[in-house]
Amino acid sequence: MTDQNSVKPLRLGLFENAQANDSGTATWRHPDNGRYLFDKLEYWRDTARMVEDAGFDFLFLADAWGWADVAGERPDICSVEGLDLPRLDPAIILAALIPETTRLGLVATGSTLLEPPYSFARRMATLDILSGGRIGWNVVTTGTADTAVQGFGVPMVGHDERYLMADDFMQVVYKLWEQAWEEGALERDKSGRFADPSKVHRIAHDGPYFRSHGYGNTSRSPQGTPVLFQAGASPAGREFGGKHGEAIFVGSGSVEQLRAHSSAIREEAVKNGRAADEVKIMSAFAAIVGSTEEEARRKYAEVADAQNPDVTVASYAWFTGLDLSAYAPHTPMSELSTELSQTQVARFADKTVGDVLGDWHAHGVGARPIVGTPEQVADRMIELADGADLDGFLFAPVIPPASTVDFIEHVLPILKERGAIVEPSSEPQSLRERLIGTPTPALADSHTGSQHRRTMSRV
């Protein structure tokens, strides 16, 4: 049992995906899986209301543009099991959830490789305005499928260069969100003027990848820049996160592994003139909860039994571009390379192809779940948070929404009792105030994006 007095408050988000399956697994046949109805608004409304009532800080919707590809074809197993397609646009789902929620943060994934920054900035600002400042953006460079660039008809960009491109993308959207319209520009005075022209500014950007000249399409939203989430694990990804990220996701692992990730990210933040604790680090977390260990293990076995093993090869190829069926099982993963999701190759650097196929069938790209009683799950979360210097967790349901229900009903009360989860403020808060702890909804002055705001205030 952990000493309650030593527990720090943790932030909590729910990982979801606007498709039948996620994380490279196909569990839609499980009798408790309700997300096979992902294209019904009722599923998302019920999920959002459930986690808001439980006190979660945000609902996070992952996204992807590509599809599985093996030897130039999408395997039939993908359609049979709903592995990669179809899916919905997460931003539109979040728009539908704005009137269904009042406090919950709403986070959408958006690509810096495939999205034009000017139209993307308008979409996110619109969501932030309509939600009253509850929007976050998970910044991704789209390195999980070269099929995505085929669909868009653009060339794939190398791993490290994608982060250079993303940095240029950020400069454009910062100017649109922070420079173009000052706070208070809208007056809406019917006896005077609608907007103060002295507070509306033309932006100019000529970067190595993007150009943008003109006026922002929307006025300043409550937060200006939405809360910035990021999850790059490579050196280039950590450098980008230390400069731009406000909440950084790290994968699952041991206390030692997660502490190493936390330290590296905080060091990058300090290099960029930010405080080490200005970046909130959240670990992926999954759990199979049972009243006894035996019951939990049985429930986990049922998850594996619900999956078709034939989906594993196609799934891994979807994330990495590597067709593991082309290699002998004893082939060391260290001999393979890809320009796509290097994270999903590096995590198996000391394994063989056969090892990877077995592990991937169990939980894909997702976190290996903690299987045990509610007390054991709560103990492990607190142990990881304290030992690895984590600020919170992104809970990924193994079987949505049943795993989320189990967590809320059985584990969350223990965490609240121990002081690890604090009830949200009854006062209206932006997502940035709630999650990051800033005194206002705006970016912290030490954040690189705020430099654009300060520059305009001197004009």
C-alpha cells in the first residue's frame, strides 16, 4: 500500500480511436467491445459523458491516414477484421461532442506532413472558440504508413526531415493563432465597430517548407494556440517535443525506462528556455481488471482469443512498412530498418522477428496491460508515477468501452481515495489551465509560440 501523503495528483486522459480497432489489434469480435459501432454518434456521446463525469481531464482521439500494405496490396484480412479502415475524422467527432460536454478537454490528432497549415489553423481555432477553450492538438509527423502519402499524392519525407518540416509548420500556425488577431480585437458594438483594425494583423511566413501571407481566417480563440500534445520517442522527436510540446506521451515500460524518457524530455525543455516541469509527461497505460488475479488473467486470455492471428503481419506492416512474413522467425530485428515508425522497430531491437509477431498479437503498438485486481492496478500506477517522474496517464482501453468502465468503477475510486486523482474545479477552466496549470488560458511566456504574441504586442 502506498503512503497517501506521498502521492502527487495525476492527470488522466482517455485514448480512443475513430475506427473499429486500434493499436494494430483487432478485438471488435469480443462480446464486450462496443466500438465496432464507432460510426454512431451515440458511442462517442456516451463515452465522453462517462469520462467527464468520472473526472478525466481529456478525451484523446488518435488518427491515421494510411492503411496496411503488404507487397503493394491491402490484405483481405484487413477488411475482414476491420483493422485499418474505415475511420472517421476526429475533429468532426470532437465538434459533435462540444455541446455534449462542459468541462472535458477534447484532443484531436493532426498531421504536419499532410495538412495545409492555413486551413488546419482555422479548423482548430474554430473548435477552441466553440468549446470555450477546451481543445488540444496531438502533433504528428505521420510516419506510420507510406500509403498515406500515396493517397495524398505527395512524396514521403525522411524521418528527421519530417520534424524540420513540422517545426516550419508550427511557425505558420503560431503566427495565425498568436499574431493575426490580438485578444480583444472583436468588439461587436452595434453602435460602433465589429472589430478593432489596430488589433488585426497581416502575417508573413516564408519558410523552407511552407509559405503563408495574409490575414488569419478566425479571430483569436480562448487559448490562442490549442494545448500541444506530442509523442516522438526518437532524438529528433524529443527535441521537437522539448521545444513545442506541453503534454508529452511516452510508451509503457519499466520505471527505469520511463524515468529515462522523462529525464530526456525535461532536459530538452530546459534547453529551450523552459522549466523542467513545464512539460507534463503522461505514460500510456492499459489494464485488465478482475476481482481476483485469476479472473483478470482469464479476461486477458479472452482478449487474445477474440483476435485473428492472421492480422498480425498486416498490422505490423501498417505501422512500419515492414512485411515480417518475408523474414525467417530467427531474424534479428536489429537487421531491419525503415523510414516509417522507427519507434516500433527500436522497441524490439534486441528481439527476433518471431518474438515481435508473438508480442504484436498480444497488444500491438499499445501498452502491455497490467493484469490484476483494482488494488494492484492502482499500486502500479502510483509506483510508475512516483518512480518515473510522470504527471499522469493516457488510459487505453483494451476492450472499449468495457475496459474503461472497469477502470472507472473499480480502480479510479482507489486512486481518488489515495489522493492521486483530484476532483476537477467547479469553475470553468480552459484545457491549458486544467492540464498544464497555467494561470491563464494562453501559452506560457516561456513557450516558443508565445514569442509571436509578444512581438505583435509591440507593434
